Amino acid sequence: MTTDAAGGRLDFGPEPEYPSLSKAEIMALPEGERVIVTWSGGHGPHEYHVHWNRGEPYAQTEEEHRQGRVDVEKWLTYYIGPRRPFTRVWVVAVRRTE
């Protein structure tokens, strides 16, 4: 993962191999949940945290969180769908080491 100098977002790498979330599943995500997003314009995947503002979930970078900013263009449920060209969202899978 790398940090984007402009916004602090993290480039995640390849898209996850598990199914992306539905709109209903995105609407149920808690504040601060780590997610991977590939935007409808083809940008990503990038890692963000979920931030709720005015009843809607947004993707927020660490830097945006520290600054108290919300980028309204990172609305997680806008143009959502299961495949390209739609925006796709996944919860970051927890890796277990045993």
C-alpha cells in the first residue's frame, strides 16, 4: 500500500476476490470501518475508512479524518453496482495468523 500525497489515501493493490457489498450492506457499515473502493471512473482500488455525514456513508482518508474534512464526491452509495463501470466497495478482510 502507498500513501497518496494529495489526499492520504492508500492504494490497495488488486481488487479483492470476494464479492463487493450491496447498497444495503454499505448502509449498515459502522463509522470507521475499513473499506476498499474502486470508483466508477476506474480509480482504485484504494483503502479508506467509512465516515457518516448527514445520514450517508462517505470514504474518508486518514488525512481527511485528521483535518475534519468530508469529500462529498466520495459518497459510497452513489452509482454502486457489482461490476464495472460501477463503484464497488469491499470490507477489508481481516487476515488471521495461527
